[in-house]
Amino acid sequence: MSTFISGSVAYDTILRFDGVFADHLLAGSLNTINLTFQTPNMDKHFGGCAANIAYSLKMTGGEPLIVTTVGKDSQDYLNHLQSLAIRTDGIKIIKNAFTPQAFITTDRLGNQMTAFHEGAMAWADQALPTENEKLDWAIVTPTATPVMKAHINYLNEHRIPTIWDMGQASAYLSGQDIGWFLEHVDVLTLSSYEWDVLKQKTGLDIKSVAQKLTATIITKGDKGALLYANGDSDYFPALTLNGPTYPVGCGDAFRGGLLRGLTLRWNWTDTLHLATLMGAIKAQSPEAQGYSVTTDEIARRFERAFGKTVNLKD
């Protein structure tokens, strides 16, 4: 069976700023911001939430099915996915648009500023699996509101358990829209900042949100993650890493591990541990899709980190 992954397949341009963003924001001039950051380091990578999650899921032994749209400049990206044995038959090409592009600037504290051009992804509601596709789980990540709703409606009709990753959609969704998503999905994942936005826009507290869902997962970067499920809450610390770390794509790797645990029907503790491990593995690679590990290696790292033997094979 395959795992439905909706969201962006994008080219990422990563810029690194040696300073700290906050040092350049003047409290009395926030309504007239005109900033230039000198970024001596630049890299271009394959990225996008859907593709990054699919990459992580594939590393853990899963079978991702990316369901989205790309543009006229996408052939090298499609070749890249096919070289990894990641299916591309759920991806539709829009010939008069560009593939989504993300321009990500990271300061020395790991804070990020991102400009994103959605390009062909505006038509992603035109991409759907065939009717005979067998799916186990799904995740819907940020795209245009009608696209996310179209994919969730499809998944509801086919009774596929679904994660909604609110992500950058927190910036443009209304409180009413957020309420609709909470009523139509099974699991919510979001960062601590996005959780603050959700609270502000909806007026809901964590108890109210958690009651609507099978699970709510709030990620806190290198401070770990919080899980609210079955009326309880649990904290999962991030793993300690040595050497430089690279935050771009860590959340996507975390979600790939999350999906794998769910498709294997693991308990929540083991599932969150796998998600945490995949985030840590990614953090040691500068590219969102630049780490390469076998399922046996992941299982060995899991046992070293958490003292439990696991099997990542179906």
C-alpha cells in the first residue's frame, strides 16, 4: 500500500546569513522594513514539503505517493525522484507554469525567513490518485486552501486516515478555515509558532483541539515535540547532536518518520521516537534530501537512542 503525500515539490535556494535577524529589526520601524542581508553561502537543492516527506518515508521503508503538480522546468526533479524509486505517477505537469520555488535565508541561530512561489502548485487540486489506488495513510501539507480541501475531501470519501500539517498555511488561513480542517482530519502537526497562530485565530485551547482529533503534535525544533493523544500529553526531547546542524527540512523528515510509524501500526511512543530520529538524521545533512540511510541503519540508531529493537519492514 502507498502513503498519500500532498504538498509542494519545489526547488530550494538556501542562503546563510552569519548574523541574527532580530538584531536588524528596529522596534520603531517595523512598518517600513527595507532590509538587505549579506549571505556569503548559497546552495540549491531539491526540496518542497511533499518531496522531503516522501524522501524520509522512503528511507524508513515506506512507499510514498506524491500527489501534486509541477511545472515546465520539472524534468530533472522527476528524474531525481525516479532514481530514488519514489513514484511520480501522482504528479501532474502544468506546462504553462514553473515548478514551485523556495528562497530560504537562515541566520546563525537557525531562524528562517522564506519567500515561496507556488507556481504550478496552484493547480494541484487537478492531481488525484487513480480510483483503484490502495492507500494506508495520508498527509496534506500547505498549499492553496482549495487544494488542501479538495485533497482532504478525496481522502475523507475514501476513508483514509489523514494528517494535516498546517505549516506555512497558518499565515493565510482564517479561523473559520482552520476549524474546517480540524473537523475533517485525524491528526494535526504544527510548530510551536504555528500553534500560537492557531490559538489566536480560532480562540481554541489545546484541550479543545485535542478532543477533536486522534492526536495533536506540536514540534519545537531542537527542544523536541509534544504529543496530545487519548486524553494525555507526552513530551519527546530532541536527540543531542554533535557538530554543525542544518534546520531546513528537519520538520519534513520528522513527518516522514511519523508516517512510517503509523503505517506500521506502532504505538505513539515508538512512532514519535522514529520521527525524532529522522529529524536528527536530517539535521546533520545540509540538504533536505541529502542524507542516505538504510532501514537497518535506522533500526540500529533507534536501538542505540531508545533501547528498543524495531523492525522497519512491512
